[in-house]
Amino acid sequence: MDSAPYNAPAQLAKAPEIPPQRPSRRFERRVETGTLLLGAAAALATGALLSVSSGAGVLLGTLLAWVNFRWLEQTGRAIVRVAQAQPGAAQPAIPRITWVKFFARYALMVLALYVTVTRSPISAVSVIGGLLTLGAAAMAVALYEVLVEAR
């Protein structure tokens, strides 16, 4: 056992610096593509089995989920870039467009659901079903990467 007293700040200062790594976009691209493919297939199946308006609702929900994911990914990456570019700043300055995209995702979904419920023949349930394709695609891609890519 070391007889020297433990000094946390000094020990942390001696720790080797880990270089920042660029996160892989492979998973995100696969989720984006999977969302669109799964949503299109679900929209076609729903349109054939139920009604064209229900299929259109699934497609609308899928597109909303895709836009939501893209904007969330873009804002997250922008915030990380700003934070890394200004390491000494207490509060890094985040561009306004980043905040607009972050909150516009919610406004876009609320607006689309409001219009769907109040003025459209499209079923709100089918739009919500389309929104769920993002989660289904993320699970499918995660399973694919664990079962196939891990080998």
C-alpha cells in the first residue's frame, strides 16, 4: 500500500488525457434508413389492409419521426461541437438555429397531430403508429448490430 496521502486533484491532473473521438454515424444512418424503409412498408401494408387514409397517416407519422430524429441528431452534434470548441468557457455559446431545431421538433409534431385530428380525414392513431417506426427501426438496427456485426 502506498504511504503517500491520497490527493484527488493531483491524481486527476496526472491522469493521461483521452483524445476526443468522433462518434460513428453508422448506427444513426442505419436507424434513419430503417425508419424510412420500415415506415414505407408499414404504410403500404396499412393502406392495402385498412384504407388509403390510414396508410397515409402511417407515412406521415414516419416522416415526422424521421425529421424529429434528424433534427435531434443535428442539434446534439452541434452542442457537442460548440462545447469542444470552447473548453474554457463556463457556458458555451450555442447558436440560435440549434435551439430552434431542438424545440421546432416538438412544435412540428404537435402541429401535425393537431391538423390531423381537427381537419384531416387521416386517423390520428395511424399517425402515432407511424411515429413508432423510429423506435422499431432503432430496435431492429440494434439487434442487427449485436447479432450480425459483433461476429
